[in-house]
Amino acid sequence: MLAVIRYSVPESQSQDFIKQAHVILDTLAGEPGFQRGRLARSVDEPNLWALVSEWEGAGFYRRALSAARMAMYPLMILMVNEPSAFEDVYVSGQEE
């Protein structure tokens, strides 16, 4: 499953945001079911960022969020309030 948490980050806070996002991804990476993660910035709206992670399943992701909540807390005010968990329906390039 894919998890996408978007953030709206003022330019003046972007360097601190990047550092904290690294801490979040490192924390998530230590959790069971984590497959990979990345931090991305919109090419069209530079204040819009996405913390993207892939998981073996939704249960792993939800438990990892609980474990990472202290690392995530400083950035919560910057989060875009929207659903973040997406279940794969089709993945190109993989055998079914």
C-alpha cells in the first residue's frame, strides 16, 4: 500500500522541514512492513511537499504512525488534512 502525507511549508521553514522529514522517514523505516520512503517537493507549487512511503499493508502503516507520532508531531501544523493511505489496485511492471 502507498501512503502519501502532504505538507504546505512556507519557504522560510523548508530547511527545518527537510531535517524533520528525514527523522520521520528514518523512524518509519525502522518499523515492520516498511518497504521504502521518500520526500518530494512539487515542481509546480514549491511550498507543497509529500512524504511518500510504501508498506506491506495498511495495518503496518497504521501501527507505524503510532510509533512515529512523536517524530511527526512538530510538522502536524503543516499537514494538509486529507486521506493518506491508498491501496494498490494496479502496479505496472509487476507480475500479477
